[in-house]
Amino acid sequence: MILKALLLRPLLRRPWRFLVTVVGVATGVAAVISTIAASRAAIASFAEGIEEVAGAARLEIASPGGLPETLLAELRPVSGDALVVPVVEETVLLLELGDGVRLLGVDLLLDAEVRPVLSGDRELPDLDATLLGFGALVSRRLAEDLDIAAGDALSVSIGGRPRSVEVAAVFEADGLSAVWERVLIMDVAAAQELLGRVGRLDRIELVPRGSVDLDELRVRTDALLPDGLAASPPGERRRFAEQMLASLRFNLVALSAISLLVAGVLIATTLATSVVQRLFVVSLLRSLGASRARVASVVLLEALGIGIVGGVLGVAGGFVGARLALASVRFTVASVVRGIPASEIRFDPQLAALGLAIAVVTALAAAVLPLMEIMSVPPLQGLRTAPPQRMRTRSRLATVAVLLAMAAAAAALARMPAIDDLPIPALTAALVAMAALLVGSGLLLDTLARLGHAPFARLRGAALQLAAAALSAGRRRAAWAAGSVAVAVALAVAIATMVSSFRATVEGWTTSGMRADLWVRPLAAGTGVWVGRLDPEIVTIAEELFGPETADPFYSQTVAYQGRPVSFAGAAFDVVRFHGSVPFPGRDSAEVFDRAWRERAAVVNEPFATRFGIGEGDTVRFELPGGVLEREVVGVFRDYSRSHGLVVVDRSDFLRFFPDAGPDDMALFLPPESDAGVARERLLEAVRGRFLVEALDNRELRAAVLGAFERTFSITTALYLVTAVVAVVAVLTVLLTLVGERRRELATVRAVGGSRGQVLAMVVSEAGLLGLAAAAAGTVVGIAVGVILVKVVNLQSFGWSLELVLPWSSLVTMAVWVVATCLVAGLPPALVAARMQPAAVLREEG
Amino acid sequence: MTGAPVVELDRVGRNYRRGDEEVHALVDLSLTLDSGELVALVGPSGCGKSTALNLVAAVDRPDRGRVTVCGVDIATASENELVALRRRSIGMVFQAFHLVPHLTVEENVSLPLALDGRRDPDRVLDLIDRVGLGHRARHYPSELSGGEQQRTAVARALVHRPRVVVADEPTGNLDSRTGAAVIELLDELRRSEGAALLLATHDARVAGAADRVCELADGRLVGRRS
């Protein structure tokens, strides 16, 4: 009977309440799951894929720029104890897919013992087709996506050069990591030839035979290797790779945590409202003899049900949302590391379980507090009309004191240094600031009501006054809604502030730093992410067409500096010293490069300088494959890409240590009075049919950079939507409850002369006031959080100095959007109130 | 009693559905109320007293017959006309007081004026004084006794100088002494304001103060006495 009275009947009679609560839970869970799933898919193949691809290999030898194949012969003495496996690996653009894939060149005969995809009871491909010609194995998923089968041809772009690969066989990747779905496996010799790396390997893997001692094998292997090379577990390469993405990963995790916060608040709002509105029935049942435990178990059972249903829907929605968010997250990743193939968004049972757990735990936790509240009300008191829940002066002062303490804590945390390069204190400060919204929302509503309440008779608009008074009276319910909407607003405002600051800074950066007339890069993937490098021949073609003094190819490799990954790059100092390039704050770019060229010095980007504490006049020392390079730093330039750090030396220095595998891209400084459009046509004509490249003029280049930036931050649009959903769910839930609780009052208003329109206006005004309060508080806190993100988090995470630019128009739009959304969300409860028949209600309510 | 009646019910019928059952709340009820007159409706619970009051208060419409209040036909009047009628010509007092809990005494009393876009602070404070709550003007309903709440409701019902006051069991939630005081106050104010009063009551003493008593049973008028 208790189950029926408290749960089943209300569910059947007012299913929308249950539905709105479920939607609240599902929205929160979906936000968390989509953020995590999209981040994982965008990053997975870069770091997590390393060990997966390494398979049974326990040691590997690798070096930036690759290894000579002759090293295999040097390792013959250990071949009795371990399989010595050559590997060539590169990300290439698969034209049919319009995206990057991992091209893995391995010894197919040996590899059956190394990689799971080729081992065990899996059917081995027709090796003849693979070993003769450019035959490749592709995964069943990729084959299905592209509708291809063995014998079909695939086109890949390597260094901008289109090449054809034959599908030799399709392999099954069931039960394996998603990484394998975007892999082309080829014989190592074919891969070397295809990639133009004949005689070179990217790494050599060692798979110990039997019970060989790994440490001993490592020592013996190291003894056979030349100086500067050593065997290490694949996990070390993974850790190295992870370091490059550590900041990014942390920020994505932080974004997930913030989603979780919003989700938690939303879930708490809907559940708390749902529980508190049972006060009357709970009191009645208790006065009739129901035990606390029995009532509590039914309420918690409902929370559990809502958690499970909302969790399942949220998980499903989260995986759909992840597909939509993937492009945006990949762009963010591409700002750190170019051309990582993305994994498909696959259903992940662990992540689904996490989503479900979040929903259930948060739902139960959210139900406990209000449950305690209604259980603490003596049954007879609960049956009486609730008096207005106005805040007492002591409570107001206590809340103010807590808010001040939180503000002080946030300010102190924001001033603290990063922990292990991660802006943990600053992000905690941001969370504290947002939590303050939840603490202060009750006080805010109370103050708002007092402002409108005192001069009741003097102010116009009875509906608005009644709305303010009612909102204050229902403060405990309304505060949850105001708090959750305010947190969503604060989040959106903070991100908008960061994006606006970022955009203004990047615009300034492109204007002052991008001086080239033309910019040549490999054909971008359909997703807009660049994959691979330019073929060295393209540099030669450009130099022949426009003169060697015009071409500035940019070469880069990832190397270790003080044990941490950084980008080591080569640029044509002899060219840029006449034109200038990247911006050096307060200095002439051309002069800095002229000095760097004359003194054979280096320039570093701001993230490198920040991360390693390097400034002008310091010396950087690199242990590179061909020896040690020491260069004085003569300039620190602004850079909003490689946040792990970038050191640029003259290309002659770079090419002394690394083979010319082609530049990442190339800038062209055309002679004065040259027409960039004509020059571009000449270049494209010269490479037509041989290379797939893009050439952008200066204006297009800036537009492309800003376009990439916009795509990176397209997630802000999603935040507007999340804010809207939160506002709708919170306002709808709370106002429907308040209207339900105030049936008698609303009927009285009608009876003493209130029109339907006034009742409608009253409830819509409540929604509007709620939205206004949330928008005002959310905007203030959002700006504060935005300042923390711009001035502290960005600097600590990425080493980027950003100019703080507040997006006033966006802030106004956001406030209007939130208030408008709340007004719209207030309409259904308002219509319920307006349609109420006063006679029937007064008769029913006594 | 002079002129046309302010309230006229002519063969009025009103039905409700209660689950599958059709309830005949009023059957052919005819009744008039002249200006300044006090009429009491008496009868057992469920006899149709409150239904009749709701019709006179213009918060409900008849299914059959005609209800005219201050010249307005309740059955055919538009929603706006009914709202205007309630705002300007009708005052209501309920058994359960029905004060807006988050408004003070002063605000509750001024509510009918505020809903009509009017202000008359002097009138509001004067009425509050007259019902003996001058010292409680800034208090909330939850801070008042039952009698004080009903006195507030009486002031609210009269603040806009209605021509008709409708009171549904105004003493039903009060002890006899407080109830008598409220009725005395209501009658005194009604007289001074010149309003007609239609009240439903179980209380014989309250009915005894009426100019006329109409007895209802099963929705029908079964007796009248003056």
C-alpha cells in the first residue's frame, strides 16, 4: 500500500514528473559520457594504442627520425633469446575514408607471434598478395565502412603523394581494441618503399622466447646498440606520448568533472523536488503508522528506479553525443599532435557501467537529503499548510560568511602554482566558485523576494509581486533550480570568456605572426585534421619556381628535453630573417631570426619557456640521434599550438641530425609585387597529378587558423544547449511542483479577482525571476571562473599567455537566452495554473 | 429592500461527475438577494450550499437555469466579465481562510485592489484597524490565530467595496466565541459598506442573525424562513 501511495499511483497519475526527473538524470549522465568517450576516441590511438599495437613485444628500440635497417644485423646475437621484429609505422591519409589511418609495416611471417590481430586462431591472409606488391590487411570494420573487399584498391596520400594499395585480406578485430579498426597492415619492405623509407625502420621490437629474463635481455641488447640508443619497454613510449597530451587529457577530464558537477546538480534538483513534494503523503502515511524505514525504502527505491532509467538513457545519449563531439575534440588534440587517427566511438561496457553508477549514486545521494528533511518534519506538522520558508537573519549572515570564505579560498587557490604542470589548484578554485552558486542561490532568491516584497503595495504588477513572494516562500525548492541553472550559466560564461580571450589573442597572433604569402601543407583529411608531411620534392619544386630565398619549410620531430617530450623543429632562418615570422612580444621578428641565423642560435615558444624556465640568453642542450646539439636561445615567441614545447633551430642544424623525411608544411615569401594567386596556380600546376597538397594565401591561412580555432571551440555551442536543457528541466520540475503545492493559493487568487492571464503571468514571472537570478549570479561567477581559466589555467596547462577579453555581446545573449528559456519552461506550469478551476480546487482543498 | 436584486438564481441546476457517478449538486434552485440583505444557506454537508456560493461568487457556472449577479449573467458572461465582476463586485470569505501564505496581512487585504491595478493604502489600513489587526499588519498568516486569519479574510472580502459578499462556513474552523465575533464583525462591516451577504453555515446562531434563511437538501430548496 505504501508503495502504491508513494510511488506507483503518483507515477501513473502524473507521469510527466517522473519523465522530467528521468530527463534530468539522463542529460547529466549523457554530458559526462559524451565528454569521456569523445576524448578517449580522439586520444586513444596516440598513447593507449601504443601498447596495444606493440602486442607481445616486451622491449623496443626507437629513435626520433627512425633507425637504420642495418641495426637488425647488429642484434643477431640476441635473436636466440628473442624474436627481433622490424616495424615501420606512419599515419597516412586514406582518401576513401577522408581521414588518417595508422600504416603498420611488419614482418608478416614473424608477426603472427607478436600482434594479436595476426596470431592465435585467426585466419592468416594470403601472404603472397601481401608480400608481392603493396598489399594491405584491413579490419572488417574499415572494410565494411568503405564497402571494400580483398582485391579492391585503396588510395593513400603519403607526403602529399597519392599511392595505391591493394586490399590483400580483411582481418577480424573482434574483441580487440578499437585502435585496430583504423590500421592498414603491410609487409615491412612494402611499407618502407611506400613511405620512401627504404633501409630505415621506425622501431625494432623484441619478443622474448620462453622464460628469458627481460632485464638480462635488455642489458645484452643495449650492449649491442650504438651510443644514444637503448631498449625500453613499449610502456615507456606510451608514457612519453602521454606526457605530450597530459595537459590536454587533464583538461578534458576536468571538463568531464565539470559536466559531472552540472549533472549532479541537475539530478539533485529533480530528485530533491520529487521527494519534497511528497511531504503531505509521507506525513499522512507516518501518522497512520508507516515506519520511517518503510517510507524511506520506497522513496529510495524510486530514486534507484529513476537512476537506472535515467542512467541507461543517459549512457545511450552520451555515446550519440560523443560522435557529435568527436570532431571538436580531435581538433583540440590536433593543436598538440598532428594527424592522430581517431578511434570509432564504440560502446564501452566499462564506461556505460560508470554512467549508470553515476546516475544511481547521484540519484540516491540526491534523494537522501530531502528525504531526511521530510522525515524530520513531525507528521502532523507535515499535514498542515507549510508556512513561508523565509530565511532568518542568522541564516542569511551564516550564508554570507560561508560565501565569503569560499571566495577567499577560491582566490587563494587561484594564486597557487600548478602541481606537476597541472592546474589542479586553479581548477579547484573554479569548482569552489561554482559550488558557491549552490550555497548562495537560496540567499539570492530570498534577497530578490525581499526587494520586491517590502513595497508590495507601491509597486505595480500584482502578478510580479506575487511571483517574487511565492519564489521566496518556495525558496528551498526554487534554490535548487536557481543553483543548477546558475552553475550551467557560469560554465557557459566561463568558457565563452576563455574562447573570446583566446580568439582575440589568436587573431592578434595571426596578424602579427603570419606574414607568408603562401602556405603549403598536405591535403587535409575530410575531418579537417592534417595528416602526414610534405614530400621533400615539393620544397625543391617551390625553390625552383620562386627562388630558394622564398621557401621556409618547417621540419619537426618529437624528442626528449630533460626527459620530457618536446617538438624540435627546423626552419629556414636564412629566409625568415628577411621577413620575420612568428611574433616575439616587443621585438621585431625579422631581427630575432637574423640574429638566430648569424649566431646559429635557437628560438623557443612560450610554452617551452614557461615549462622549462628558459629565457633569452639561456642555452638549450639536446641529445639527438646523431649527437649533442647546444644552442643559445635568442627569442621566445608566442605560439598557440604545441603546448608541450617547441624549439626551433635553423633547418641546416635540423637536417644534420634527422633524415629529410619532408617538412610538416612550408611558407613561401614571394618577391615584392608578386601575385599570390598566380603563384599558387603555378605551384599547383607544377605538382598536379603527382602530389595532393593545399596552398593557402595569407588571407586564407588566417581564415584557416581561425576556422580551426572555431572548430576546436565549437563545444561552446553544445554548452549553450546544455545550459538550455538544464534550465528547462530545472525550471519545469520546480515550477510544476510549486504550482502543485500552491493550488489552493492560486485558486484563491482567482476567486478574489485574479484573471487567468494574471495567474499565467505570475507563474511565468516566477520562471523569469528564477532565470534572471540564475543568469545574474551565473554570469558574475562565470566571469570570475573565466578569468581563472584565461589567466591561470591556460598559462599553467599550456604555457599560453592570453589577453583577457570579455565577450560582452555573448554574455548578454546568454543572459537573454537563459531568461527566455526559463520563461518558455515556465509556460507549461503556468498553463496548468491558469487552467485550474477555482471552484473545483477550493472544494477539493477545503 | 429596494430596486432589482443584486443576486438572482432562477431554476439553477449544477451537476458534477464524481468518478462514474453524476452528482446533482443543485436542482432547480431559485433565490434572490437584495442589496444590503443577509441571507443564510443552511443544510447538511453535501446539500449544495458551497456549489450555490461558488455560482454567486462567479467562480463556477450553472448547467441549467440563470444566475445573475449585479446584472451579469454568470452562464453567458465572458471570462473577462467574470473576472471584472469578482474584482469589483464580489468579496469572498472561506471556511479555511485561504489567505496567501507568503503575503502579510496588509498585502493579503490589498490583494483584490492590486489584482485590479488599484491602490488604496488608507482604505486597507482602515479596514485592518476595523477588524482589530492594526498591530498585526506586517504579520504573515502563519503567525496569526484562526480568528485573526478569518478577520483578515473579512477585511480582504470588503476592501474593494463589493456589492455582494459570499461567505462559505466562515465560522466552521473557529471556536464558537471567535466564530460569533467574526460574524458580528462581518455583519457590522457589511452593513456599514452596504453590501449584500450570502453565507453558508451549519451554525444555528449564525443563521439566526440572517434576514432570511434558505434551507437546502439534496441540492433543492426545501425551506425558507425570514
